[in-house]
Amino acid sequence: MPSTHSYFADSLPGQSGWPVALAHRGADIQRENTLTAVRNAVNAGFGYVELDVRTTADNKVVVFHDETLDRITTGTGPLSSTTWDELASVQIIGAAPRNEIISEPLVLFEELLETFPTTRFNVDLKDRASAALMVEILRRQNAWCRVLITSFRDAHRRLFFDNLRSTDPSVASSGGIETVVLLRSTRRIGAFKAMVRGLRRRLPLDAVQIPMRQGPIRVVTQRFVDACHAAGIAVHVWVINDPQQMKNLLAMGVDGIVTDNGPAVAQVFGARGIWPQRLQNQGS
């Protein structure tokens, strides 16, 4: 069976927590990674939100995907060279071409934890500086079970876990590219389980988050999903917006779908009786 970490297991009262839908950057392409996007996702039924974090010049952890401000904001240049006070004058206006007028402020990750006290966040560490600072945030907010730490770079995950104290609760995590490549290239189930045990001696491994394909290679196969489950690893697939693809993946037994398409999720998951997935007493 997949991971039983409390990040997953406690998510849906009276249910096992499987499968889950994750709102990709808040499931709003034009307002990605904003407080408004997260609020709309929660109101639409999402209990899990996938987002990205980066660190400002004055060590504030901001919810933002790109290295620079240029693509979706009124600002320019690297976010890491900008202070939080300077970002107060920067607005998210969405990526071109724009089909509506948008003006949203950037948001601190800690503010999202406070505003949405029962939402679970899938946090992609986009830089090294965010790793140690994220530990401090989770400690202040006592939000250990509400966050899954991920990164394309396992080195960023390692830095996060190196900053945990022995007395801190466990934090869920999914493997980076290096981890996925190792697992995907291991074919025999015995060797697969041995590989997972070895990887877990270095870093927690509760999930893998993967695309359907990587170039010509099909990443998501029934064999791989079954092997992950046999080793206690959840399988999340990104970014899936087509309803039929969602149905096909759920039929394969995947544990999570990362999506921009809230209405499709509501339809597909609703037909299975597992929607909405948000918990009560959310921020509004």
C-alpha cells in the first residue's frame, strides 16, 4: 500500500486519504501561486495545494515559481535579489497572452499556513535558502503534518532534513529527479524494494511525483505504480488536465493527480464519491 504518513492518512475524515487531487500552483494559470488562487482552489473543493517557494534577499520565503519576476509580474530581475519590502510594489499580472485584468500581490508561505489552517501543501523548494527557512516556519506554525517537501534536486531536500532536530516530528517528502531515475530503471521488485530501503536511509521517501512521459519514455506504467505501492510509496502524476486521462490514471491506482483543471477534478473525483476533499474551518 502507499505511504501512511499523516500528511496523507489524516487528510479525509473516515477515509484512507486516497486518491487525492492537488491544485497545481493553486489551479489558476493566470493567478498562479497567489493567495487568491489558493482560496479559490479550497472553495472549489481541493484539500491539497501544490506550490513553489523561493527566498528573498532578506530571507523571506515567498510563494513563487520562477527564478526571475519577469514572466508574470510587474517587476523584473531575480527574486533572490529583491527584499520583501521591495516586492510590496510588485503585482502578479499573469503570463501573456492575458485574457483578463489581474493584479495580485505576492504572498509569504507562512501566511498561507495561517490563512488555510487545514489545507495540506505540497511545497517545491526552488532554492537552497528556502530549505533551512522552511524548517523554521514549520516549527513556528507546528505544521509538520500539513506539508510535503519536494524538489527536483534531492540536494535541496537533503538540506531541509539536515536542519531538522531529532525531536521534530516527521515530514513527508517525495523524491527528486535522481531518485525517480534510479527507481524507474530498477525492474525486479526485490531490487526495487532494496533500492527504496537504501534511499530511505539517506532521505525520507513517501512519494514520487512524475509526469506521464519524459520525452519518448513513458514514466507512468502499471508495473511502476505497483512496485511503488509494494514499497510503500505514493504515486502522484503531473500535470493532468484531461478528464479521461484522470480516469485512466485512477484506474491504474495512482494516489494523486496534480492539475490546473478544477472542474474536471470535481467531475471525475465526484463520480467516485471523493469530492470535495477540503476540510472544514478553512480560511475564507
